[in-house]
Amino acid sequence: MAIFGNKKDKREPRKFVWARPEMFVTFRAEVMPGRSREERTYRIKEVLPNDRVILYDFSGEHLENEFEPINFLREKPG
């Protein structure tokens, strides 16, 4: 009988994930003033376990609050 269990095995799957790899995100205008929406938009390379993301062609780890709210209907054809 094991007294100390492996916590990794008992973790519940995350129910809410704000980002996924290959998704496009746009930095808020306050973070990158003077740049157009296209210049502030990057694609996610990797989502880390701490909910930060790594982007293609942009260094560092980034948090959800650095980006504009995600609007899934923006890309939907009208």
C-alpha cells in the first residue's frame, strides 16, 4: 500500500485553456503603442503548464492579460 501517491497521476484535466498552439493572438495596443493590429498579431508556438505562451518570432513568455480578448467570431466568414 502506497502512503505517498504521485500527484501528477491525480491531477484533473484542465477545464479552461485560454490558448492553444498555432492560434493567433494580438497584443493589446497599450503593450505595443503605435503599431497596427497586424503588427501586434503573433502565432502561439507553445502553451506552458503555467498558462504562459511562447510565440513564433517574438521572444519571452507571455500572459493572457497582455493580449486582446480572443474573439472567435472575428475569423468567421460573414
